[in-house]
Amino acid sequence: MGGVSLNIEGNIHSIETCGTVDGPGVRFVVFTQGCPLRCQYCHNPDTWKVNDGKKISVDELMEKIIKYKSYMKYSGGGVTLTGGEPLLQPEFSKELFKRCKEEGIHTAIDTSGFIPLDKTKEVFEYTDLVLLDIKSFNPILYKDLTGVNNDPTIKLAKYLSEINKPTWIRYVLVPGLTDKDEDIKNSAKFLSPLKNIERVELLPFHKMGEYKWEELGYEYKLKNTPTPSDEMVERAAHIFKSKDVNVVY
């Protein structure tokens, strides 16, 4: 492509070159640094502080990405931006995805949707798939779980439906917190009419990030919370399915 490269820099935590859980196919996953949420079950609390990451330019990142282009192509994969919260760095996210699209690379963004839409709309123009983390549709529980309110997330979900942007919803099932039938029903009711929702990924809570909390000196409130039983996962999946929502678990 001609023209002068803007060479925008981003603040990132790490890179995973052959990811298989953040969107379809084999993916080049970029973990950005910084997040406005403080989820009780976060397994990457080391991404919270914006300035703890390392600076990298879009040019440098594209050089690395292009080396994996054939893996992505043959597996139906692409590039995923996750974090942290990639939409905290909208210019970087937009420029990276714009360059990926010029290379014919599929793009996916994993977001909580908390960043105001007026700052992030342009990113979605270059995004093929949104992985939207909806922690809970119960506003009181959401605030307790994350430290922020869920209005921006609901707003984004509606906007993605309006522009018909392919979306996967991520719902973490935490015993005693996000496993209430009523809350899951309300989530399913909200999602059911939205035609852009390709699937709900029902993710059982795990404690793989607990050691990071301890290393960072943070209090891990879910120390005594068990992982959900198969029965609990099946029950939640059944509620989504009963409202004609495609659920994967």
C-alpha cells in the first residue's frame, strides 16, 4: 500500500502466535495492556495497569503477523485483539485491523464493551467478529462483579445488532454469582431477538489466574468458589437453548 505509514504505537502485554480459543481457526492473539474493569474472576490481573506493558508499533506487529498468514488462511483463522481491554486504545486497534484487512486477514476483537461508542465505532468498521464479554445482565450483580456499570455493554450489544456485525457472546458461569436461573433467562431473552449473535460461549469459571492475584498482592475473593459442575453448565446451556440461542460449551 502506498502513502505514509502512521506507525501508531500500542501498549501490549503479550502475544500468542497460535491461539485456538479466541475466535475461529488458528489465531495470532495480541493481549493489550490496561483495563477499566476489575472482574472478580479475571485471570489476567497483570493487564489491568495501562503503563505496565511494552510499546510496539503497528508496523512491527504486522511484520510478525504476516509470518503466520498461511496458518491463518488454511485454518480459517486470523488476528484477535484481547487484553486487558483493546478498546482503551482505539487508534491502535483501528490501525492494526485496517492493516490486517489490507492483507486479507480476518479480525476479531474481545471486549467488555465498556468504552463509550463514540470513541470506538471506527474500530468496528475493520472488525470481522466481536467477542463480547457480557458478565451479567443484572446491573447490581454486574457492578459487584466488575466495579463498573453494564449500560455501555448493553448499548454496544444493541449497536452491533443494528449494524449486523457478527458477534459471539462470552458468558462466564461462576457458582453463586452468575449461575442464577433468573439472570441467565434474562440474558437469553435479551440476546434471542438479535440476529447477529452467532453463538454464546458458556465458559466455566476456573482459578488459573489466582496465583497472579497473589503475586500482585490483590485479594482474590473467589478463593473458595468451586468450578461449576457439568450439571450446572448443562442447566445454564438449556436455558439459553430454550430461548433459541445457539450455545457452545
